[in-house]
Amino acid sequence: MGNTFGHLFRITTFGESHGGGVGVVIDGCPPMLAISEAEIQVELDRRRPGQSRITTPRKEADTCEIVSGVFQGQTLGTPITILVRNKNTRPQDYSEMAQVYRPSHADATYDAKYGVRNWQGGGRSSARETIGRVAAGAIAKKILAQIAGVEIIGYVKRIKDLEAEIDPEQVTLEAVESNILRCPNAEAAEQMIEIIDQARKDANSLGGVVECVARQVPIGLGSPVFDKLEADLAKGVMSLPASKGFEIGSGFAGTRLTGIEHNDEFYTDETGRIRTVTNRSGGIQGGISNGENIVLRAAFKPTATIGKSQKTVNQAGEETTLAAKGRHDPCVLPRAVPMVEAMVALVLCDHLLRNEAQCRTLPRSE
Amino acid sequence: MGNTFGHLFRITTFGESHGGGVGVVIDGCPPMLAISEAEIQVELDRRRPGQSRITTPRKEADTCEIVSGVFQGQTLGTPITILVRNKNTRPQDYSEMAQVYRPSHADATYDAKYGVRNWQGGGRSSARETIGRVAAGAIAKKILAQIAGVEIIGYVKRIKDLEAEIDPEQVTLEAVESNILRCPNAEAAEQMIEIIDQARKDANSLGGVVECVARQVPIGLGSPVFDKLEADLAKGVMSLPASKGFEIGSGFAGTRLTGIEHNDEFYTDETGRIRTVTNRSGGIQGGISNGENIVLRAAFKPTATIGKSQKTVNQAGEETTLAAKGRHDPCVLPRAVPMVEAMVALVLCDHLLRNEAQCRTLPRSE
Amino acid sequence: MGNTFGHLFRITTFGESHGGGVGVVIDGCPPMLAISEAEIQVELDRRRPGQSRITTPRKEADTCEIVSGVFQGQTLGTPITILVRNKNTRPQDYSEMAQVYRPSHADATYDAKYGVRNWQGGGRSSARETIGRVAAGAIAKKILAQIAGVEIIGYVKRIKDLEAEIDPEQVTLEAVESNILRCPNAEAAEQMIEIIDQARKDANSLGGVVECVARQVPIGLGSPVFDKLEADLAKGVMSLPASKGFEIGSGFAGTRLTGIEHNDEFYTDETGRIRTVTNRSGGIQGGISNGENIVLRAAFKPTATIGKSQKTVNQAGEETTLAAKGRHDPCVLPRAVPMVEAMVALVLCDHLLRNEAQCRTLPRSE
Amino acid sequence: MGNTFGHLFRITTFGESHGGGVGVVIDGCPPMLAISEAEIQVELDRRRPGQSRITTPRKEADTCEIVSGVFQGQTLGTPITILVRNKNTRPQDYSEMAQVYRPSHADATYDAKYGVRNWQGGGRSSARETIGRVAAGAIAKKILAQIAGVEIIGYVKRIKDLEAEIDPEQVTLEAVESNILRCPNAEAAEQMIEIIDQARKDANSLGGVVECVARQVPIGLGSPVFDKLEADLAKGVMSLPASKGFEIGSGFAGTRLTGIEHNDEFYTDETGRIRTVTNRSGGIQGGISNGENIVLRAAFKPTATIGKSQKTVNQAGEETTLAAKGRHDPCVLPRAVPMVEAMVALVLCDHLLRNEAQCRTLPRSE
């Protein structure tokens, strides 16, 4: 059951990087939402390989087909299946990996757990699996936008040691998409691209941090205790390939402050709405959204599959070396941006429906 | 449904800090496990308030009762209910909080979501809720120990800017429990206690980082895609009160390395087992445990409820100030240690049963 | 996880017939619902033993305590725990059953599955477990009544071969409760009571059929495919102790008609609402409620535990005989009525919240 | 979430009768199971339309494609997706149904719930959805057979008033498949086929009862309380289109016996295994399989879509008549047989894995 996410807006992804295709089934989507393959394709194009010189040179169009759940341009309330066929596969690039385990990759653990593995291009552990998430996220984003005007914007905040100044209150999708790195600070982006270019030439790879802001999130999303909004966001983001850390609001840095420095004091704004002066909480208090911007960060490690030669072992346990062939990203972060956005959208959409059910069904006397 | 955690070893916690009591129902526990109230009490005593001068001065014995699921000292395979009655409650300490929202606390968001709130001592948002988790965690730990000799040890790694050197390979429970802070580095502990003492005197509070290691974890736990082991650990830990961040293995720091520096090279040890030279993966690759130590860190913010005066608003939205009465922890970290351990135990135990079901039921020909 | 029921209005029952107590945790209940122990007690009193000469002579007050989730008479939106302590237990009545398996009872299968069993009074397999269901059902009924005026009325339709004429459109709770059998047809009730009295004297037992009607159910509850409303009702009812069959609407008898005879023709009533002339569908079409009365029936076998001597085996597999001691119901049906009502209420309440979430969150243009 | 079934062996079906296709995603399947499209096709061919003159004359090959989860003929442990494209669709046959509601069909309730409906051939409410169930059932059957030699055989027991004598202990798949009705009693089958032929000529339809036996089921499957084995079987079967009733073992008829007549006495057979003399329990006691044959029955109403003219209303609520065009089954029972088998296999396979996890992971001392 590890391939399903969400409680009411619930997605199940399927597919290996090589084989018939990859995709997603979305169950619980509200009916009568206008949706088209073209709208979903926009988000898929943001995550597809080959989009620039700093991503993998694999060229995959990743054209999506809505197989079910939509009729005459509208969702039916029944499961929406979105399928992307695998094309441009080169299994021969991976033949060595049938035997030899890539360090810090899923090869060895899959073999140990399942006793079998589709070794062509990573199989189920391939980032190609995230196609289903991004497709579903496109629908979740549209629901959130229609109901509450929610805007979700992710961007590259740091590559290796290069950190960009970006104001989550002001950042726009246009600024994010204005360069191939998806860092809205143009100057920082240029430097980041430079070191990624260098890593690529060195057959090496780089990691970094994606930050994501969700604006106009309704108050009241999230549930105390286990399904705190930040807990579900953490799970969503930490389930992405290559993620190693998650922070909400002030995160790890916030632990260096004292209580009086860290607390977000309340005030009432001109419209009578209760607000916080600062937002170290990152838009969530007690596991529940408070209407301020949700701000989170995710750490992505340097890509595990690299061209440089490394010590490793093969299936038989014999020591050997591996310099990976195949076409790999020198840095996953530009393509991780739409993946993080998708996970945030899926969590928020699910909790929006959950809140509606529990807290807005019974008529309140006051 | 936000109060249930786990898929096969599944717990549901209940209760508010004031009211009839708090507790947990555990469903799916294997039968014929020897368990006693005394064993559970050991863990509860590690999290209870009043255990030292650097925790809240509330004195609560938190004595547990096994209401169901155990017969003649053995688990029955039916739901295990553990109940701790609320005693030593002083609702009058909280009467001001019925009206006035504590900054960075759950008061305002609970009111906004539910329209009602048990304002006595935090109600459901109180850390008292974690009694149920710790009690269930005691059972999960025992199962993990019996089946595979798993050891789970948490400890305070950092308070504010004071970070302790601790070797997760070597740390012992005895060292952790040797001081009231639960920092196994005695020298660092002393300094940390000093600054917490000072914060307490200042009616202020401090945060920090808990690190946790799980040793002897079987290979193969975790599931690709959404229920990656690190994703479920992240959710578990981020669902604890006051947590703001989560890291596995190299975490955020790892993103500053290049791929060749970060990858864990493989070798075969003298017993023929495939191992990694380094452990930047933190014991998990591709979402699945690889048999190395699982190492994770959680950021806990400074306690929100402090005695210092802060600007805030009341339920009517009128601006006011609040200097919290009541008996609060100047630093949650010493008591967070058993909570983190409990969440780690719950996740590992659940995935152990899941792995058994999927990967060890069908006889394998080889 | 077999002890949890429902997706949004979700209950977990716990407890054995002997031990600390039995009860329920309800997660997902809407906040701000007025509820009291007295209201819940009313329903519990309808299911408790010792209420009349045709039920078990065990006298148990089954007084309930709300342990959590309610504050100042209102639900908090947090888990509601309801606990009933076990009293008047006589484990010595069951000492023989520690060794000897009662025919058609759970003794042997529990031992085979779990390797251990609380043999005092049936343990977890005791009908005492249904206390938690009935308590939760009381809350579900109140929600359904408040939101939509739903009325759920169960009654004894048949005992052995004696079947009563009862009109589900007209039947009232008052008529049901007017006799100890809960058969609203007074004449039939009298005859039924007579044969139960005889069975009791013979140390034998009887079975029969409970019918249940739910009126004023909103249109649109239920979900196509697996969670069809009738499928979830079937599961709920078939999970009650001693149930052997389930029917919706025309049920098994309906299979003797042809399509033209069986179909419910549509018409539009004076208010403009689409209605059906007949109701062989039992208020559900395509898995979704159509606004007509939901009518279902459940078969309950004769109580397995009887005083007559029967051939059986003991734990060691040695053949022996058993004439059960203890205090048992000669016929479970009078007490099964509130249990069936509770399961129907739980299913409807869950689907009401689910429908709200999926189909009433997104604003519809028309 | 209504489109997912099972807890560990978990399937999600998708698709409408008209549109891109129908299918299933299976999550949680054990790895290293040999499986081929050809094996799945065998079961699909048993449910496909056009297989004989007493089923719908629609000719659909329903050729399946395994899109994911299988590699070199073996399951990978990742989600298995099986897709069947929609072909030979004739939406024009259904154009009238875009406006006019078929009596006792899902048309009106779908419109009321979702505000939108794929009116071409029933959309999601079409029996075509069961392709996914039958495909997944084929895999579940194979797992059950490999692990425990389980055999699941369904057959037509009754059409209208014609009931066949069939011994569930002895019935074979060969006998079932020896005629187009799937009634292993050849003489009865002939008469049944005759009345179905007549109904077809009359533009009418017939219902009846399918019985299903599962042999060699391991002891210990099922879980007390809500997930009793019979409760999950009831849900599975009652989620099939056109089902109106469910019975386990003695069912409704058993309620006419007294306790002493109904109870299954125990004995110990020559191999030392505890057995029951009779099997009125239908192979399940206390919600848990006891190793005897599981025997259940399902009532299927006469097909709702018929050629005869009936009174109905259109979307606007105006009264009209409808004589359905399109190609419909005069009796669903022959095709319902593999559907019932599939649901039984899915429930048993899920509970087999669940039992393994809870009751066979912890080493038992004795």
C-alpha cells in the first residue's frame, strides 16, 4: 500500500521507468471540475527531462493521456487515470546495472527486499514515477485555486553553498520560470547554473534546497496529533526521490532563538482578521493552518548516479567499480521544484476536503 | 481520522490534558507478547513532567492502566487500551487562556477550526497527548527487540547554539539517562543545563535538536514511493508538538557535498554482508532500510508558552498582552527524547509487519 | 486493524467481556455537537443484558463514561472516548470453557489464530464488544437527525418461522419499544415471546430476522464501486455477532421476479422531486441513496452457547461433551435491534461526511 | 476513496464503459510471482460479453495489457497495472439515456450526486468496471493456490424459481464451465437456459443466486469485530453490480433452526485436526476461518436495463417512457460467477497477508 497518498483526495501512482508506462489514479476528486490534458501537460513539461542543459539529456515528451474520469472536459467524480507511455528507453545503457549496485541508490535495497528488480533505468525508484504526482498535483492546484485562490510556488533556494535571497511573500511563478534553474533571483541563478555546468563536465553532481510557499491557504486545514499539516507536508516532501530533510517556517535555524524571540505575536488587521506579526510558524500552529503563508524547505542530496568511478559491489557481493553510463541529471533541483509543489498541493487539497467534511457539515448555531 | 498512526501496527491516541484522561488503543499487535504495566511505566516515567528542575514543575505520576488486550501477562491480538487518568489539574491556571490566545500556540487555530476548545492546559494540543504514543512505543520497542534485537536510542544533540559531539554507533541508553538533560556527552550536558536554568529564571524558553539512532534494523523495511521509510519517520517525528524540522542521514548539511563526496560506497564485510563504507544515507536507500544504523534528527522550537509578557489578541480580536501562568517546560527537549524514540519504534514496527506480509509470505524458489 | 470502522466518522472499539472494560474511540466527529452521557446511556440500556426475561439474566448496568472529546457538553472535534467498566463478572462460570470449545462459537478459531484467548465469557468475541458500537451509533444518529432529520428504526421481523407484518414506512420507535421483543406487531410479538420462553426452558436457543428502515436519508450518499452504500451496510451488519445474512430492498425474494416486475418506475411528485413508485431497490440505486426509505434485513442465527449437551472437543483435541453454564440469551434478536441500528447510523453518518467533502466543496456553476 | 478494496493486497479499479479504457492497479502484491497476460485473460474471457447467446450480444475482446509491475514474467512487488481499452463502443445506442433515466439503474442517483454523468453505456456504473476486479482476482487466486492450494469455485445455484442441487464439496471448475450458464448441474442448466432465452425474446430479464465455495482455506484468516471474514466477503460481494443479498453458511434458512439443530459439533479427525461434523457456519466461526469449506451465496436481481417499455422521467423531471436500446444481458448470472469468485479471492488473499503479518511474525515460544 506504499503507492497511495492522501485520505480523501487520494492518489495511487504506478509504473517503472522502463515498461508500459507510468501514471496515476486519482480517487475522490470533486465532480464538475473543468480539466484538460493540456493543463496537466503544462506541469509535466516543467518536470520532464531534457528541458535544458542542466538536466538529463534524455528527451522524453512525456505526453499524457486521460484514460478515465473526465467526460466532455469535466471531472466525473470517478477515478481519474492519467497515463504516460514510456518512450525513448535505452535499456542497454543500464545493462551493467543489472549486476552492479550504484552507490547510494535503490538497487541494492530493492534486491534485498523483493528478490527481483527492474534494473532498466531505476525501475520503480526512478524519478519518472513522479510524473503521476505532478499530473495529480496539477488537478489539486486547480481545485485549491478555484475554491480559495491558493497559489503554490516552489523555487531553488540553494545549490551547494550558494544561497539566494528570495522573498516568499513576493515571489512569482514568472520569476521562477524565467531561467532554467527555477531560481527567481536571476543573479544567484546564473552562478548556480555555472557550478552545475562544472559538475556535469566533471561527471559529478550537486544538491541543494528547494523552498516552497503556499499563499491564500484557508484557515483551519490540518488536524491535531498525527495528521498535523506540517507532518503530512513532511511526509509528502520526504517521499520524493533524493530528499534528505524538511523544515517548516523557522525550521532548524529557529531552534537557535529563545521563546520570546521565536514566538509570533498576534494582532488584528484592518479587516478584523487575526494575524501574526512574524511568521516563524510557517503558516501552521498546532498542526492547523492559520492563514499566513505556508513556507517550507526541502533538502535534496546530490544525484547518486554519476559518471565518476566509484567503489561498489555486484549482486554476488564481489567488489568492483562503477562509472555510470546513461543520461543523468547533474542536479535534480530544477526538476524537483514542480515535484515539491505537487506534493504541497496534494496535501492541502486533501486537508481542504477533510476540513469541509468534519468542520463544515454540521450547521453551527452561532 | 487525524488521531490514528500506522497501517498494521496501528495506534489511536485520545484525551485532553484536562478531562477524564489520556491514552491509546493499539490495534494489530501480535499475540502472545509478554507485556506488563510496569514495563510501559518505565517509558512513561521518562516523559512525565516534574522529573527534574529543567522540566515543568507539574507533578503527575501518570500511572498507566492496561484496560484491554492483555490477559495473564500476554497480548491477546485484540486492541490494547492503555489509560492514564488526569490528576493534579489546575484549570484555574488557565482561565486567562480561555479568552487570550498564546502566541505560536494552538489556541487560535483550534478556535478557528472547531469553534470550540478545551482551554484548560492546552486540551488536545497538550504534550500530554504523547503519553499514548510513548506507551505504544514501549510495546513496539519490545517487539522490535524480540524479533531482531533492534535498539532505539534518542538523545539531546543541541540546545540553542550548544552542540554536543556524540557517536551514534556507540551511544548507550545508560549514558543518555545519566543526566537530567538526556545528553550523553556529560560536559556538554552541564553547559546546556546551565542555559536552560537561566531561561527558566528569565521566564523564557529554549529549543534544540534531538538525534535518534536505530541499530540492528533488519534490511528491507520501508516501501518505495509514498511510504518510504524516511517519509514515514518524517511524518511521525513532525507530528510531535513543537517540531519544526526533520533530517535523515546527512540531511541539510549533505546538500553541501558533491555526489562523489556524498555517495556511500559499497563493500562486502567479512561475513559476506554488503555494507556501506560511510552512512550518509542514514541507513535508508530508495526508501528501504539497508541494515546500517538509521540516524535522524528533529528540530524542536523553544516552548511557546512562556512567562514573559507578549503582545497578543483575545477571542474577540482585541489586542492585549499575556504573560502565561501555569507550569511549563523551559525546554521540551529532555522530555522529547522518549517521544522521538516512540515514533521511530512505531514506524519501524509497522514496516516490519508490512514487510513480513508482502515479502515473506510467498515461498521463494531460490 | 480489524477493530476500526468508517472512513471519516471512524470508530475503534476495544475491550473483552472480562478485564478492565469495553468502549470506543470515535475520531472525526464534527465539533460543537451537544452530547451527554445520558443520551448515550439511553441506547446502551436498549442493548444491555438483563433487561427482560427473554434476554440473558446477567445484570449489568453498563454505565458509560465519556473520557475525552467532550467539553462543557459539546464535542471538541477531537477523539471521543466512551468507557464502560466490566462489573458483575463471574469468570468461574467459564472455567470449563478455558479447555472445552463451544460448538459454533469463536473459542476454537481464536485459539488457532492467536495461540491465546481470554476464555472468560467470550473475551473479545463477546457481544459485549457491541457496547462501543451502540455508544458511537448514538452520536451518529444525533448528527444524522440534526443535519437531515434522518430516523433509523430497527425491529424484529421474524423469530424462527414466525414472521410479523410490519410497514417500514409507518413503524415508530414507540411501537418497537412497547414490548420486550422489539417487534412492533404486538400480536406477533406475543407469539414470538412464547416460543423464546420455551426455548429458554429447553436450554435451547432461537434465531430470526431483524429489519431496519432509515427514513429521510439525503440523496447522494454512497460511492460507486466498492463503497456502495449497500456494500458498507452489508459489512457493518455482517460484522455483528451471530449474523448470517444480509439483504437490501427486495433481497433474495426479488430474484424471483422478472426485470419488468422488479424495476422501480420513476415519477415526479407534487414537489417536483423525482421519486420511485415502488421501492424494491431499498432506497439505493447504483450504490447511492435515492431519497426513498432504506430498508434492509439481517439474519441472526440461534445463539451458539446453549445449556443442552453437545459433542465437542477440548484444546488437546480430545472428544468430550459440553452443556454450557453461564448466563446466556436464548435469542439475541431483541438486543440485536439497537446493534443493527447503530451500524446503519455509523455507515450513513460516514457517507454523509464523505459526500459533503467530495460533492459539496467545489462551488458548482449551475 | 470508494474505488479501492483491500488492506494489504489492495486494488483500485478505474474506467468508464466508454472512454479510454478500464483497469486496475494492484498494490501490495508479493514479488517473484510468475504471472502472464495470458493467465489473466483466461479469467477475463469468462466475464466478457458476447460469450454466448444468453449474455449481451456486444462483442468485446477485452484484451488486457500489463502496463507495470511485472518484469520478465515475474511480479516486482510494485503496483501492477492492468489496462483494457474500450472498443466496439456504440455511444449512439445510449443517446436517449443522456436524458432519460433507466428505472432501477444508477442514472438518476449519479446525476443527483455528481451533477454530471458519462451516460454512454452506464459509465462508471457499467459492469465493465468489474474487468479490473476479475483481473486482480486472477492474481489473488494464483497466490492463494501457491501458498495453500486454495480452490475457489462459483456457479449458478438458482435462476428465478429454478434451483439446482449442487454439492459444494464436490463441484469442479470443469463442470461449471461445461455449459454457457455456469451451472454444474447439467439438467437444471438446460431448463434455466430455456427461461433466459424466453426472457430475452420478451425483452425482459431474470435474476437468481450464485453460490461460491472456497476449499483448502487456511485456518485463522479473518479478524474479530469489524473485519470478520464474512463481513469483508459480504462487502466484496454486495459491491458487485445488481447484488441484493448475501448469505454465509446456513444464511437466512439457518434462522429457522434451533441452537441445538444449528450448532456444528466438533470432532477430531484421523489426522488429529479439529473438524466440525456439519458446516452450517460456512467455514467461518467468530469471524475467523476454521478450515472447513467457505460457502456463500449472493442474490442478483434481474437486469435493470430491458427492452420492454417502462414509465420513467427525464433529467428535467418530466414523465416519459423508455424501452432501452443497446445490447444488454437478459440475465447477469453466468457472467457474475467469475466476478463473485474474484471478490472472494481478493478478500481471502488480503486476509492471508494480514494474518501472516500479525500472527506469524513474532516467534512463538511453544
